[in-house]
Amino acid sequence: MKCSKHVSDPELIRALTKSYSRSKRKLEEDIAGTYRYRAEELEHSLYIVKHMEAILRSMDEKDKLIIQKEVIEGRKGKWYEEFYTSSTYYRRRKAAYRAFLEELGQ
């Protein structure tokens, strides 16, 4: 069965990073003892966190900055002006998304 909806690269990356954030929170809550999760949930969360952090570590610092700020932290507005001009930012963002997906595929 084919999925009729095309998922864009930014949507896919946002979904993956949302899963990463949720998994990281679960691990932190379990360590702090504020909430207990099933062993299977923790194993799955650990898998996601380890792989996402490995992807981020392997990325170029400029690409990682964009993924970290825009997608993981969810920064809105023109946060990038401290680092880039608008045209450079949009060019770097496209490259960062591509690099993230390439690392994901390896």
C-alpha cells in the first residue's frame, strides 16, 4: 500500500527530532525517578537518542547549528541573523536538511 501524502524533508526532520526530544525526556524522567517507563519504552528511547546524537555529532558545525536551533529547540523568528544573512541562512538550511537526511540514511 502506498502512502498518498508526500512528506517534505523539513516535515520528516521535525517528526524525527520530536521523537528524539520525547525520548530524551523519558530517559531523563526515568533517571530522576519522576516517572517510570516500561523497559521496552526505555530501550526504544535510548536507541533513538543514541542514533540522533550520533547523527548530530557527525554533522558539520554550521549544519548542526541550524538543525539544533530551528528544529530541536523550535526557535522562531530570525534567530539566525546573529550568524548569517537571510540568503546565506536559507542556503545553509537547505544544505543542513540534506546533510541530516544523508547521515540518517547511512
